[in-house]
Amino acid sequence: MAATSEPANAAKSRRKAGRHRGEGQWAVGHFTPLNGNEQVKKDDDGLHVRTRIETIYSQRGFDSIDPADLRGRMRWWGLYTQRKPGIDGGKTAVLEPEELDDRYFMMRVRIDGGRLSVAQLRAIGEVSEQYARGTADITDRQNVQLHWVRIEDVPAIWEKLEAVGLSTTEACGDCPRVIIGSPVAGIAADEIIDGTPAVREIHDRYIGSKEFSNLPRKFKTAVSGSPVQDVVHEINDVAFVGVVHPEHGPGFDLWVGGGLSTNPRLAERLGTWVPLDEVAEVWAGVVGIFRDYGYRRLRTRARLKFLVADWGPEKFRQVLEDEYLERKLVDGPAPEEPVSRWRDHIGVHRQNDGRYYVGFAPRVGRVDGATLTKIAELAATHGCDRLATTVEQKMIILDVAQERVDALVDGLENLGFQVNPSPFRRGTMACTGIEFCKLAIVETKGRGAALIEELERRMPEFDEPLTINLNGCPNACARIQTADIGLKGQLMLNAEGEQVEGYQVHLGGALGLQAGFGRKVRGLKVTADELPDYVERVLRRFQEQREPGERFAA
Ligand code: SF4
């Protein structure tokens, strides 16, 4: 296997080896792998595993897969083994990884910019039906995740997806993940700037490129020119947020170093304005810093946020300008407060061309292949060829003629999707949870869906923007720290002293200019059975004590 090559920029800096050597930073000359993950990446580029999947593993079956590929490099092609069914959350931390591995895979399909054509959605629906037992979840990064995928079927799935311009390339792994983008880019009537060309350029130039296929860890990108700020830019490694520069006009404000997980950190502004045609170059500079200076010694410190925390935004910008762009960036203004607390585009909205887009709400992102195919057919029947996924696990049909809106809304309702959902259906998200995730301790999707139904029944009058996010473990795939009510799965004792599934409660998280992480309420844990009662109590207390005009903020 070929060793990962040393990038030119890092090579230039080899002589700087010194006090940061212990963090495994390439830029200071430390190329010796300091942990197993770094060794796997050095032994062979994650992108190379595709050939082995096509020529060996899919032919000879699951048992032929090299363990380093199985638990490492296959992620570069969007593949993780899923959790073996029937293993409860109490075993998550005590079993060896291979004991949790099922012989089936989760496959993540990247949807850059969240934008899908009818043909693409139809293809995902067909793949789901044919190869994934009908499973399909819309994720909170605009991807679609399939489950129950067999290694034997992976080449056929790729062929089907790639025939319509979709891929699983670098959908997981230590590389640039899906580029999230405003789902209404280019069509929203109130848009500051359309970021679509930048999303496309980053994708076409850098995704699947060896230049960035060995990063210290995953790297998350967001681009949006919407005044709603609809890509959760505050918690991405790099984000470009639409702003108007007083002299230069519309462009993007650059943010770096956001991320959640067990050490959450909000991104910081570098105070610079980036024009649309420079976004890809600046993006590559930021990723280059991460590749070369990012910490590789400990996986828990290998995200860009730790480097930004140590350097601060001034030094980060200076290194970006001096070593990567070799020019100064233009100073720029901060974005304004988002124009809406809902950032999901649910409902019927007029586009800039006089047509409409219609956002609707699957419950906690869960759909299925047959339903995705029906959504594609519904869109096509009403003359639409474009759809989108959102970072709230929701979907949008674009380009609906005015005279078609009512019929389309009826069609969606017939499929079980509401265009005017309750705040609970609209604002609740759940991660994958114990059904498929090997790190999970508790169930999430089913419980989130049940919570929505229970709250709708108990509190039909509640009408406030609200976010309730459920995670199945201490990681943050469903962004619990930024929710009004964040629920972190864990095991606990119930009143009878029995170990049961429950949640640690975090209250008062927010994004936007008042962004902050929810308070972990000391000692406040609720069992899964108590969850509807607890959430109802919190919401009723708010209703009773609210001041006029006060919004819900737990
Ligand atoms: Fe799995 Fe935990 Fe992420 Fe949920 S939050 S998908 S349980 S790793």
C-alpha cells in the first residue's frame, strides 16, 4: 500500500519542528503516526479502498474485509458497519468494537447544498427499496442515510447513484464531509447572495482529491447567503455566511472552528469579507491549515476548533493570509440577526421568480424508500424537478407554480407530510440512536416520534418556535447543546431502582446572534417514560410565566 504523501506546504514547514511536536502536527514536521487512526491513514489513503470493495470485498463477502478497511477506510466511501441488533445500551461501552459490528452497513449519501433532482430522489428511493430494506433517514446535515446495506451490493448501489450524479465519496471519514448549503439558494426572494457556485466549485475541485483526503479528523463546511442563516454556520469547521459589504456588495463573512460533540465550541468570525468567486480558494486555505497544523495526537483534540481555540482568530487569519493565500483578505461586516427563529423553510413561500417552494416535515427525519419515490413522483406530477433537504431533517419541493400549490400541499398531506406542522413536529430532531448506531446508549427516533404525537395531543394550542433535540449518547449528532430542550441519552435508575433508558436534560441552547449552549440542568435526568410529562411541564410553565412578546427559551 502506498504511504500518504507529505503535502508541499507541510514540507516547507518541516524545519519548524519544535514545541508542538507532541500534537502530531505535520506543519511542524511531525509525520510519525501517534495513534492507530493516523497509522491507518498513513498506510493507505482512505479513497483507495473503493477498488478493494469493487474487486475483492463485494465478490468474496464480509469476512474478506481487512479490519483496517472495515473500521477505518470504508468511511471515506460513506460506509460504517451498523450496530448488531439486540445489544442493549448497557453493553455499548463494555463490548469490543467487533462485538458490536453487524455484517450490514450504514451508507451515507452526500447531498451537497442539500439539492436534489427528481431523478436523484427517485434513485435514492429505488436503492433504499432494492438494497436497504426500505430504510432512508434525512440527516441534520442534509444527507440521506440508508441501512442494512450488504457489501455485495455496494458496487451496484454506486452505479445507480452515480448515474444520476450522486455519490458517497468522503461522506464519512477524516476528510471534507458534505458541504451544507442553503436549501433555497438561488430562489429565495430575500436572499443576500446565492452560494451555489461556491458549493459546486468546492465539490468539483476538492471532494475525492488526495489533497485533502487525510485530515486530522472530519471537516464540516457550510455556505449560505440566506438572511435566515439556514446552515447552522455557528457549529461548522468553516462557514461562509451571506453579508453585504458597504463598498463591495454581497459576499460572505468567514467563520472557523465551530463544532459540538463532547467539547462544544461556537465558530469565530475572522472579520473578513470573501467574494463568491474566492470562496473555494479561501476554503482550501482553511482546510490546508487544518491538514497541516491540526492536532493528530489525540482523536479527542483533532478537530479544527481546538487549534482555533489555541491560536485565536487573529493568528488564524494571519496564517491563512501569509502561508496559504499569500495575500491579505478584505475586512468585512458581521451578519445581522437571522430574520426568523425558524430556519427550516417549512410552509409555502414565494420564490424570486414568482413560483413557490413548499417545505414539509417528516417526523425526526425518518422516511422510507417507497415514500421518497412517491415524493419524487408528486413533485414531477406538479411540474417540479428540484427538491432540497434541510439541516433540520426536513424537505422542500422547489419551483411550484402558483396554481399547483394547493394540490401539491394536498398530495403531501396524503403522504403524511404536513406543510403547517405543529411546533413539535417542526422543531424535534433525533439522531440515529440505538437502532443502528454502535455508540448509542438509548433509542431516539421512535421516542422522538412518540414525543411529537403525545405533545400534539396534549398541547394543541402551543404555537411557539421550539427545538427539542434527542441524542442517543454523549456525542452531538442531533445538536442537543443548541436546542431549547436538549436530551442526551444515558442509562439511569427509575423510581423502582431499575436501570432504564433516560436523558440528561440541557435547557436554553440557541443559535443566531444570541448563540450559546444549553445549561446542563444539574441532576436533572428524566426516564424515557417520563419524557412527555417533563416536556409538557416545562412548556406549561413557560406559558404561565411568560411576559408579553417573550419567546420560548427554556
Ligand atoms: Fe450515534 Fe451518539 Fe451520534 Fe446518536 S449522537 S448517532 S447515538 S454517535
